[in-house]
Amino acid sequence: MIPAYALLTHGPKPNGSIQQHPSAKQQLANLQGAANELGAADKLLIFYDHSRSYKSLTDLPTLQELLKRVREQNSAVIIDDFRRLFAHYSGDNTVTLLEELLLFKENIRDLKTGKLLGELPETLLKQLCLAERPVRYVRTPIPRKAIPKAERHLNTRDAVRASRKVRSDTADRKAHELAEVRDRLEQTHGNAPHQAIADAANAEGLRTSRGNLWGPAGVRRLLKRLEEVDGDEETLAARAKASLRKRDEV
């Protein structure tokens, strides 16, 4: 058997298989891909710890016990990317954890470099200790689920409709803001040219949907839109009233 180790640092605590666990998927894909290349896919045996933060090897009990076991057998455990052991370290000094792991330097193999821990240069080890999260090592890409063409079209159509609705709602809200500015100007000055509405809106801190200042052309377009919407609503209301009258007459 080929012992391998995965460190799960996010997602729910596993209850059974970790094949679909969000924190394990890429690690498993990397390890399985390497095993497949060696023709040893059926010999790969995965061990794991689930820990969001840890300060020492004792906080990773599965790894600690596994390392003791492979040392007794004079073998090694494979980790897809040694940096994972430091990216979520919560102690004061990562060197503390590194010193614990170096006791097993001949029993940890890093898949990314293809070397045992004891074969890695000291400068590289220090860099690994400073690993930033998240670690994104992709040796074997995770196959994407094939989506039927018809479903893709439906998803695209729904996304387009949702985007149009958002833009439409935003335009309606901006149009009502401008209409309120226009109404206030007409009450005090008797008329409200588009430039005057734009100037007043800008002075009040109102902006276009893209965060720009208003100009007369934009004001004209949005107020026209509002008139068309109101006209459509009046037409629909009139049709509804007519339909009710006909029903009453019958």
C-alpha cells in the first residue's frame, strides 16, 4: 500500500468518505493522478485530519500516528504539497512545527517537488514555512462535470434575464430620483430644463448607475423612460377596468 495524507482545513467535519469534501478534492486529485501514472491506483491509501487551526503536530493526531508508523516500516507518506502543513498554522512560530516534522524527514515525501523532506534545501524549507493561504497546487485538474447543451442554454438565458431585470430596476429607481428633483424645481421655478435637473441632481449627490455625474442627455432619456413606463401602466389599468365593466354587463 501507498500511504498518503490530506489536510482538511475548511468545510464540514467529514462523516465517512472525503472524496467530495471541498477541502480534499484537489489534494485527492493530485495524489490519485500520481498513483495512476505509477500504475498503483488501487494501492493508494488516504489518511486525513480535519483541523481549521493547529499549533503542533499533536493537533494533527492522524498525521502524527501515521508518521510514527511509516518510520517503523522505513517507508514514507506522500503529501501533495508540503506547504499545506503551514498555510493554516495558528501558533507563534512555524519553525516549531517544522522542527517536529524534521524528526520524520526521511518519512515525508512532497509530491510537488518529488523529494523527501530531508532532501529539500534549508532555504526552500523556510519558504515553505511561510506559505500563504490558500495553497493552490494543481497537479491533476479536477474533471469538470459535463453540462448538457440544452441546460447551458437555459442557464445562459436565465442569467441574461436576471441581468436585464437588475439593469431595468436600477434605471427605474434613477428615473424616479430625477423625477423628484424635477418636481421640486417646477414647484419653485415654474419650469425645469434638463440641464437644470442635471445640475440639481449632481449638487444633491445623485449619480448615474455607473457613478458618473448627470448630464442633460441622460436626464432626458431617464425621464422619457419613466413617462413610457407610466403610460404603459395607465394603459394596463384602463384595459383592466374595461374588462371588469364587460364582465359586469354580462
